[in-house]
Amino acid sequence: MKLLKVIALGNLAFFLALAFARAQERPVLVNVSIPSLSMDQAPYVIAREKGFFRQEGIEPRFILMHSAIASKALVSKDVDFNTSGSPTVNAAVAGLPIRAVFANGSRTEMYLIGAKGIHSFEDLKGKKVGIGGIGGLADVGTKRFLKAKGIGPKEVTYIVLGGSAVRMAGIVTGSVAAAPLSPPRDYLARKSGLNVLGYLGEAFPSYMGGLGVHVDALNERSRLVKGFVKASLKGLKFMHARKAETVELMMQFMRMNDREMVEAVYDSSIHAHTKDGLLAPDTQSEIIGIALEGMGRSGQVRPEAVFDLRLVREAFRELEAAGWKP
């Protein structure tokens, strides 16, 4: 009888240990807010589809969410990661407990598109230029870009139109002489015979598609955050190295069947993505300055109050040491 009890207890201990081991192997589910089904989400999509997140013991659940809501959800810890980029910086600059931990992109993807008859920056003088919301990147960025091209703020009239679709309509109808558009609308504009006046990213940096986390996550779940960052870095490297496969994956994610269009989106945006997930200190400071300008604020905010890229550096060194290739 005692022998049977010993065997039974032994079996119970074995199955409990097996269940625990399987629980340990089960990936951690994390909620990730994404602002759109767009190419700037490629590193995260690739990391999910190629199993990079699973290698780090993570299962991401993407949730489509407006960037303004996403920042609030990150603060309240209703989401674990936010890929909205610039809104993450804005929230941190405003003093919220959020940090930017992975630089997917360092430049905007927007191009300034001219209406029919607009072929140069000189043609814009005395005319209307469409922008997004006041203080947003399509506002501050367009003004900075035109200033860099010699067009002062009083030489054009800025008209708030809203989102990219509305701005595109404004250009097509001629209600504005020009407006900034992101892929794929820059591609559609080119195909319809409209004029690309220039690339806004020439004039300023941007935390495009970057990753935001709550400061508590950095302190209490740093291993998880590092795993997410490392998988994202693998996705970023894959994106740069393997265009055809990236296009295939993004066609599915973006729900687009037109391969030519998705390839054009890739070509229009790939140069905006970093290759290492990092930003130089002066670039960090300039991005913060743009955020302050958009908020109508003066003064300075220290980069370390907004950016914390140490986990990217660690992940990058580990991948280099391991000789990892996509």
C-alpha cells in the first residue's frame, strides 16, 4: 500500500513538474497598439510572422488604435507596447511615464505633393497649403520643410484639412496647391500625374513607428521589454535585407493585393527606417524640439526623460556577437 502511495505521489510530482515546464514554455501574451495597417509596422509584423517574438517567449496581440488613445492606454497599462512613434515622444515630453525604447524610423515617410500646375516651391507663393491637425507632424514638418526650401510662413496660407485622404482630395480638386502625403498616397499621386515637390524627411528627423513602453515595464519587466525589442530589431534587419519577402508579408497585413503598389510603398519608405534601432543624441534632441514646437512650448526636455535605448544597444551587440543574419 505504501509503495502504491509513493508511486502515486511520484506520478503526481512528475505531472505537476511537466505542467509547470509547459507553462514556462508558453509565450507571454502582450497587447500592442498599432496606429494603422501601414509599412511602418513592418518590423513588428515580420517579427511575429517569422517567429522572432516566439523565440523570445512572447506572443504579441496587435490592436488597431488611434494614436491619441494609444498613449492613454499605455499610461493606464491597458496595452503593453505602443508603436505610434511621434505620439510616444509627445507624451513623454508632456511628462507622462512613457519612454521611447526602439527607433524603428528616424525620418518621416511624408512627401509634399503639388496639385496640377505646381512644379516648384516658387509656384506655392501666395497659395494654400494643406496640413493635418495643428501641432502634428504634417503641420510642423511641412512648415519646417518649406522654410528649408526658402518659403517663409507668410508666403503661403496653411489650411487644416485633416487626415491623408482628405489632403489627397484637396490636392486633386485643387482646393490647395500642395499637401504632405504618406505612402501609398504619394504613389497614387505620382500615377495620377501630380508632382512630387520633395521629401519632408530631408528637413527634420522623426520618431516614426517607434516603440513606447511604460516606465514601470522598464523597471519591473525589463527582460520582457528587451525580448520585444530584440525581436523587433530582427524584424527591422529582415526588412532591410529581404525586400521580396517583406512585401509579401506586408501585402497580407495591409490587406492590399496590388504588389506594384506595395513595392512602391516599400521603396518610398525604406530609407526612413533605421538599420540598428538607434538614434544619435543630437537627433533625439531635435525630435524633442519638434515635439515642443508642436505643443507651442518653449524650454528644454532632457533626452533621457524621453528616450531609453539601452536595451536596443544590448540586443544589437548580442545579435552581432552571435553573427545573426536575417
